[in-house]
Amino acid sequence: MAQNKFIRVWTNFNIEALKKNILLIDDLYGTCGNCKQLGLNYTKDKKCPKCGCEFKYLATNSKNPVDIIQILNRIKSEKLALILIDREDYNRSLAHDIAKDLFKTS
């Protein structure tokens, strides 16, 4: 019988919309991507208590595959409605948009 496995999938996102629904985690606790509220728990906080945005996405700084699998297993076992995205891709996209805005002419 075939086992389910976690695989990475690339999709197109509106970065501004993503930023309003992302929780940036560094362990169990994280920061709201929208208002930068600290100390949020991805297993308990469905919304940001400060700005009220609903979390749909998680991003972690961890590069350790074991840590990432633990996060994914926790999302699955606790039936959390969250999608883990690659933090490096997210940061790169934000930086690209910021750099592009620097050279806009009015």
C-alpha cells in the first residue's frame, strides 16, 4: 500500500494577500506577518489578537528537514487549516517587490 508523503508544490501567490494571512514561526511561537505581533502560537492562534487577520499560512526559518517534518506532522495531526510555505521564497518575493517600488517614478 502506498504511503502519503509530504512534497513541495509551487504555486502563484499575491504576496500582499499572503502577507496578511501568514504566521512567521521560529519554533512554536511566531510573528504575525501583517502587524508584527509577537509570541503567537501556531497550534492555538487561528487569528492575530492584535489585527484580527486569519492565519492560513506558516513560514519557518528552519532549514532542518527534521524540524520541517515535525511542523508538517503537527499541522496534520492537529488538523490545523495551515499551509507551510518556504520562508526563503517568501522573503525573496517581498524583497523583490520592495526593490521594484524603490525605482518607481511618480
